[in-house]
Amino acid sequence: MIEKLKLKKIDFYIIRKFIGTYFFAIILIVGIAVIFDLSEKLDDFMEKKPSLSAIVFNYYLNFIPYFTNLFSSLFTFIAVIFFTSKMAYNTEIIAILSSGVSFKRLMYPYFVSAAIIAVLSFFLTSFIIPPANKIRLDFENTYIRRPYRYSERNIHKQVRPGIFVYMETYNSFNQSANKFSIEHFVNSKLQSKLMSDYAKWDSTKNKWTVENYYIRNYTAEGQQIISGKKLDTTVYLSPKDFSHRTDLLIETLNLFQLNEFIDQQKLQGSDNVDTLLVEKYSRLAYPFSTFILTLIGVSLSSRKVRGGIGLHIGTGLGIAFTYILFMRFTTMFAIGGLLSPFIAVWIPNVIYAFVAIGLYRMAPK
């Protein structure tokens, strides 16, 4: 068994072709994407005048890995279709199968290559790209996007077990809140409630300063009311919790930070937990799709046909785009609360895994 799985010269040949074509596709398509992106943002660069080093190192050096990983599965599929079709057109596949190598054994170097790309994609998505995204998004917020303004009203957040904060409105520019209140519950019973007309974040003390407040404490002896003009209080809530759009914020969190953020949002009773769970499960499901698209690509392109490489690429891209579209479609159901995020993320992989197995069975052996 070990001898069968040992890499041979033909395996290294296929792996070299696979990985080489994969990175060639990345360089080609990312180069085109950078040119289009630069032409689109040139007016912003001319107006805001960021330094050349900031454009190159803060933006594009972090944009490239983000864009690469975003379409990693598609690059994998294009690479498999392209070089396998070329091998089939040159009758190399026929020669390999005629030499006694089974089609199943032929898949071995393909899956080794897919495993390398999948592991690389997982680590990029989970640990390397998030800090790079933070630098890229900071650049975009400074030179490209309009300043973010938190616009929600009637904000309810559970900041700790039994501690609830309410704000009627929050102003991002001066970091203040109107109609501010804090409720403290113990065993589902209200123990105290602070109410204030106005609260402002004090960055030097890292606390909220409330004005025109009163506190109602509920004790066994009855109610106790305390009032005053100004009071500093710790709320376990800061302006950074209102400073970013959630969909952009999660792009800057590594896997461990994302898990902590999900727990925090669950505690606060946030309505975006499903979006966060979709992101979490996608970071594993998306790299796994590399294996599925690799199997589909080999099964489609290993046969020598009259249409040649063009027919294989056209058919393959059609399947790849329907897969990506289906994945986006199911995640929308999860975000809308109609599907479990885990099921929504993995349904496309399961369905197209059966498609891949069916194509594999029909492939020439």
C-alpha cells in the first residue's frame, strides 16, 4: 500500500504542471485585476494623494493575497482543465493509462496538489489574510471610502451576562449616545437600572461619562434612587464596537478572533450571528471545494475530444461558475435565517461532490 502511494516521476511531473499552472493563472488574472482596480481608483489616488509606498505596500501588497484566495478554487479549476486538456490533446493521458497506471492512481498526484493548495488556502484565510485585510481596509477608509457612520437606532446590547445596554441613537463622530441606560439582572430579576439623557466616551479614562442620570436600585427593603449631574461608568462597550461595518470587520479577524467575536455577538443578542457563522464555516468549506473542482476538472478534460482545450475550458468554467453561484445563493438563505449556516455552506460541496463522482465514473479509464 505504501509503495503504491509513493510519489514517482510521473507524479512529480503532474504536481509540477498543476502547481505551476495554478500560480501562472494567479499571476495572469491578478495582474489584470490590479490594472483594472488601479484604473478605477486612480481618481481617488489623485485627489487624496497617498504616497507611492502606501499604495504599493499598504494596499496592493495586501489586495493581491485577498483577491487570490477569493478565487483560489476557480484558479485551481482553470489550472486543472488547462494542463490536463493539453496532456490529453498530446495523448499523454492515453500513454499513462496504457502503461498500466489506473485512472484511480492517476488521480493521486492531482489530490496531493489539491491538498497543498487547500491547506495553503485555509491558513491564508484563517491567519494570514485577516491582518493584511486590516491594513488594506485602513488604507481604503483613509483614501477611498467615505468615513463610516453608525446609523442604527434603538440599540440593545447584552454586554455581559445579565447586563444590558440601551441607546436610542449613537453618534460616530463625537462618540456619544442619547437616551442611555444600563440594566443589571440577577436570576432574571432587575437589580438596578441607570438612565441618562446623554453619554459620551472618555478616551483618556476608557469609560462612559453619563450626564443628568439617575440610578434605581431594587433591594429587599425597597427601591433606592440615586441621581446626579455627571458620572463615569464602565459598560464593557467602546466606540470600536460601532466603528466598522460587520461584513468588513470580520475580514480582519483570524479564526480565533472570529470565534471570540461570535461568542460576544451571541451574548449581545446581535442579529448578525448567522453572517458570522457563514464566514466561519466558509473558511473550511471553501478550501475543501478544491478537491471537488479538481476531480471535476480531471474527469472532464482527460478525454481527447475534437473541440480540444477550448471545449474543455468552456464546459469546465460553466460548471465552476454554477458552483460559485450556487454557493452564494445558499449563503443568502443562511443570512436570511431560512437555513442553518453550516448546512447552507456545505450543501454546494455535497451536491457537487456527487456531480464530481458521476463525472469520474464516466471518465475514460
